[in-house]
Amino acid sequence: MTMTLKAFRARALSNPRVKQAYDRLESEFAYLDEVLRAREAAGLTQADVAKRIGTTQSAVARLESRSARHSPSLATLERYAAALGCRLEVRFVKERAR
């Protein structure tokens, strides 16, 4: 039986422990979505961005992967945003009542 990604996600999130872990990572997923969508909208590759900000493609890949071992500085994120023709915005959003 072949399962679609959508069906797999729905099945996984029906497990309360998986849902709780997924919810804790919501900001990580939002960060990744934002970064990847912005680069795609700019029509640039990782190598293009790297050249514009004076780093390597692998450094851009790490920034876009948001690995636990690598947390980019605000200055790095600002340079990344500028390379895409964007500006960086950091906001604090009030938690929803649970």
C-alpha cells in the first residue's frame, strides 16, 4: 500500500505525542518555509546567495536547514535577506491560550 505524504502526515499527527512534538517545532517549520519561499521568489540558488553575501554554498545550506548545531546570527540573516532583495523582520507573537 502506497501512502501519500498528506495521508502520512494526517496519520502521524493523530498520535497525541507526535502532534505535541510537531507543535513544539512550529516556529522551526515557519522559519524554514519563510527562508525557502523567499529564495525561490528571488529566483536564486544557494550558490547565487552565497556569492552575494560572500560565503559558501554549504554555509547557505546550513542556514536553510536550521540544524540544531547551527544558529545563524541576526547579522547573517540580514545579509541573507538583503541578497534576496528583502529585509529581515523579527517579531514577538503572543502565545495562543491553550
